Amino acid sequence: MRSVRARTALGATLVVAVALAVAGVALLAVLRSHLVDQAGLQAEVSARSVAAQIAGGTPFGRLDLPDDTEEHPVQVVDEDGRVVAIGEDIEAIGGTASPATRAVPPAAQDGETETGEVSDEAAYSTGDVTVDGDTATYRFAAVKASGPQGEATVYAGAPLVTASAAVSGVRGAMLAALPGLLVVVGGVTWLVTRRALRPVEGIRREMAAITASEDLSRRVPEPGTHDEVDRLARTTNETLAALEASVERQRRFVADASHELRSPIASLRTQLEVGAAHPGLLDVPGAVADTVRLQQLAADLLLLARLDAGERPGRTRLDLAELVREEVARRAGDRVPVRVEAAGEGVDVSGSRGQLARVLGNLLDNAQRHAATRVTVTVRREGREAVLAVEDDGPGVPEAERERIFERFVRLDDARSRDEGGAGLGLAIARDVATGHGGTLAVRRSPSGGALFELRLPRTG
């Protein structure tokens, strides 16, 4: 029962079995009711035939009763309850003393039926009759009639043996056919489920092979049936593609990080070795610069690792305009003066002050690297968003490169110098922080022709 096919086949078989049982019981009930009604109609015909004789004036002793007593037993009872006529060879009869009345009019019940008439209504009941020692069940119809001899009730019966035999035959046929039908249902369900789940097994085998080989370039087969299994295969392939891209990005990240770390470490080691051999030749400022660059690179890598791990920044409410003014005021040694244009107070956002200050710092560092004479920082409100824009009058970013510059270790500088180009992590960190704060970071062309970076964050007031 650990197999989906087995559980599905068993479930379908049980459902069909219950449905057939309910349908069979209902069918037998309807069939029996129909056959009993037919017997009642036959009995009523016989009863009215005898009642017509009474209404016509035929004495009770000369009534022409049906010859076939076993098929149509008849009993006539007068208004005092005495049996005045009965079929030949009837030894015992039941179900006629107090028949179940069905729609008998008050005139018939009160004994006021006019002379020479037969009641339009009939009452029906069921009872046993013994004829020549054989007892059987009959459906009786009771019809009131009045004649010169007074009022009488005619009871005529029709056997129910045919109805019982028909119901028993149908029940037996259904019980005989039920096991075979359930076997067919279970088998067909098993085969259909097996065919439907065959692509799932193919997906499972391919996933197991991918896990064993660690080859994320492989894909699971797509059946092309445009159903749930086909959508599962497509989603699985999309997941594999995303996983492959993530692993490839991590590999490039490790390779680029190793490259970036190798250069300052090698330079620092060379300077220290030279200084150890020739103390007078030690380049202390260069060693300090390499150490600072290593420290900054390590801090950037640690921050990216925390962002990749899903670390959520501490949320505090802060004024974005005030944050910009404070951070710009600390940058006294910038090559190009920074002008701040803030839309007053009240541009409040929720987030980490340290991380947002890091984003602003990275954007200003990038602008300082490319600006010619001017860097402008603008803070404004746009609907439910707070917008921080950093604009420079440099050469700008080519349209084809406007997404690529946010990738890690990507630099568009002609020379990848450690002094000018940086490690290529600043903009990647800025976008990751913006995304973590529920915002966006994009670049476009400024009116002056340079680059315009826009950070958009949800406002909190």
C-alpha cells in the first residue's frame, strides 16, 4: 500500500463497490415496488369483476369466482364481517380482515354506498393464503360493492411469487457480477494510474541520476501532455536551471573573490619579504593600503554572505533626508563636491541605518569615480515611495550594461586597477540591500548625460 497505484486502485474499487451496492439496493427496491404494484392491479381487476356481479344483483351463493384459485384467490365479506363467498380449496387466508385502506371515500367507510354500485377506490394489503396445503404470499385488493343483498367487500389476490423470484434473480445476478466488475475496475485503474505515473517515475529516475552525478546541466523529460505531470516536469526543469545558475554564480563568486584576494595578499607578502630582507626598502604606506583593501574586501564578502543567507536587516524608522545629509557631511575628502537636494523632512523609511548608509556610500563612491565636475544627491517622495537619486555628469552607463553592472565583481573600467576600479562589489551590495528592504535600485541616463542611480524604498508615513 506504499504505492500510489495500489492506493488509487483500492480507493477506486471501494468507491465503485459502495456505489454499486447503493445503486443495487435502490434498483431492487424500485423493481419490487413495481412488481407489487402490478400484482395489485391484477388483484383489483379480479375484485372488480366479482364486485360488478354483486352490484348487478347476483346472490352471494351464485357468484362466479375465478376457477384458478392459486392465481386469483377471492373472498367476499358482508357488511357484518361474515364471509359469504370464498374461492374453492382455500384453507386459510390472511390480510383480508382489516386491509390497509388507500383513499377510501367517507361514503364507503360509512357504509352509505348506493345500491347497485361499485366503489371507485380500492384498498390494498398483503397476506398469506393456503390452498391445498400450499402457502404463498399474495397482494390483495379490496373493492366495496352494494346490491340488493346489501353492501359487501370483495377481496381478490394476486401472487407475489413472481415478484419475489424476479427480485431474487436480479439480486443473484448482481452479486455474481459484482466481484468480476470490481476486479475489472481495480485492474483498469491500476493500468491507467501506472500509465499516468510513468512520466513521474521517469522524472524521479532522472533526478536520482542528477543527484548522483552532480551534473546540474541535465534536465528531466517533459511528457508534453499539458497536464499536471507535464507542469511538474517543467517546474522541475526551471528549478534545476535556477539551481544551476545559482551554483555557477557561486563558483564565479569564489573564483573572482580568490582573484581579488590574491593580488593584495601577494603584494603585501612581497613588501613584507623585501622589508624583512632590506628594512630600508619597506613600503609601509603601500602595505597599509593593501591591508585596508583586504579589510574592505573581507567586509564586503561577509556582508554578501549574510545577504545570501537571507539575513533580514534590523528595522527602525528613519528619515532618509537626514541620513543623506549626515553621510554626505562625513565625506570631506571627496574629489568632486556633493550637492544635496532634499524635499524637506518626513521622507521616512523603515530599515537598517547602517545598510542604507552603506548603499549611499557605494553609490557616492561610484559617482566620484566617474564624475567630471558634479555629483548630486536628491531625496524626494513619489506616492508611497521614497526615492534617493545619485546623479553625476560622467560618461554614463551604456544601456546594454545597465543590468550587468549590478553583478558581482563586474567593472566597466578600462583598467581593472585596484586603485580606481575597486573590487566590483559596491553596486551588487547596494542592489541586494535594496531588495532586502523591499525596494529597487536601477540606473538610467541623467539629463546631463551621466549616470542616474535611483533607490526606491517603501515609505512608512
